[in-house]
Amino acid sequence: MSAFLHPTILHQGEGVAVTGIDVELTHAVDWSALLRPATGHLVLNLDGHAVILGHRIRLGIVPGTVSLLRPGERESIHASRLPGGGRHRFVVLSATPAWLETNFGDSASALHPVLQSADPSGLPQFGQLRSMNLAERDLCESLLQPPVPRSLRAAWFRGKGLECFSLFGAAPKPGSTSNDPLRQRIDTATLWLREHFREDLDLHAVARHVGCAPHYLSRLFRQHSGKTLSQKLREIRIDRAAVLLRDGSCNVTEAAFEVGYNSLSHFTKAFVTEKGQRPSDWRAG
């Protein structure tokens, strides 16, 4: 494994592992060691491009996508992360056939064929599944930055492993589609908030970007997300601040200004609302 990749073992259980990577690359690096033979792998790719090559596998990975593969027992593969824009953020969830059978039992038939009982020929199986929606990207972000104390992470990751293989590893439904125009508007508005989270909320600017009237967007967003645009912006800001505080990048005042708060009291109130504790207590946790 290249020293430049710096994989982090987020969770290692009996038959399942969660590995996270967040790194800047100036040249291609090999990450084949993360993709063990005869094991089902979910690759949740937030940023960065990659390729996976083998005798029978040809798979390209682009930002914002979920990929699923199971290298054959005798398949020699090469996986390369390409420098491109520089930053690579992705999570690899790996599960053995025994873990999948134990945890899904009779429900295993509802999983993607790649994850079902091992092919007796030992041939690899793979597939580029689909793009992640914003809720799924949030799930991937939470895997890279677990929102629970270290003492609870093993239990939390066990649950998330099952959630991810149920969500991303399900067999595709015939005729299924993700082209819901209402969902697309919600996702577009949320993406705008993520890209402008340091700025005060400008409802008219968001509405112009989404392509609908401001009052209609406000009603639509609340109905379909359960939050107002202001509440979603607060969530995005505080989630970002929580990461900065937990990894020691900023003190409380610095984190408040970094995520767009000019008042420390307003920041503290928002933080308590979202996380249930003061930012100073979160930083010390």
C-alpha cells in the first residue's frame, strides 16, 4: 500500500470492515490492497477518480457514485486512484460471504447478485451501481466523521454496515428510476446550501438556482425534507463545525467564524440545538 494513501480503518469486525480515505494526491497511487478476493466491496466515492482493472474487471469510478464488486479468488486486480483534481474521499465497506449470510439470512436473495452466494467458478463480479443522492452522500460523510463518541463507534459501525449493505447492496428494481423532479429540486437546493454555507441564507438566490418561486421552494423543501431551508443550513454549518472541533483544527471561536457565525452566542445556541451539547464540551469529548 502506498504511503501516500493513508487509509484509516474505521471499523474492523468479524467478517466486515469499513475503511475511509481522505487525502490529497499529486500522482496516481495503488489501492488494490483494500479490495480483498472473494469479498463483497461497496465503494462509496465522494471525491476523486479511480479505475479498477483485472483480467475480467474493467471499472471506472467517478465522484458521487456507488460501486459494487467482488474480486474472484484467483483474480489479480490493479486499483489506481488518479490525481485529477487532487482530493480523494471515499469509503470501502468489505464483507465476507459468511458475514452476509449470517446477517441477512433468508433475505440475502434480495441483495444484488454480486453479493449473493459465491460463484463456484471463482470468477469476479462487479458493477457500477448508480449515483448517490444527497442523503446517501450525507451517510458517506458520517462514516468518515462518525458523530458518536469513540466508546460507541464499534456498535455504531455495526449498524451502519448493515444499513449500507441493505441500502447500496440491494438488487435493482425492474424499471426503477431516480428521476423524480421534486426530489431533484430538493437535492439541488441542498447542494446550493452546502456550497454557500458560510453565507447568510438568500432565499431568492436559491430559488433562482433551483428554477422555481421562492415561496414554492420553501414549502416544497419543508414538506419533503422535514426541515426549513434555514434549519438545513444550520445543520450543515454545525456538522462542519463539529468536525473542526473534534479533530482539533479550530477552537470554538475559530470554528464559529469558519462556518459563517459572527456571534459566538448564536453559534453556541445553534450547536446545542443540533448536537445537544455546548461546542466546548463537544471539543473536549
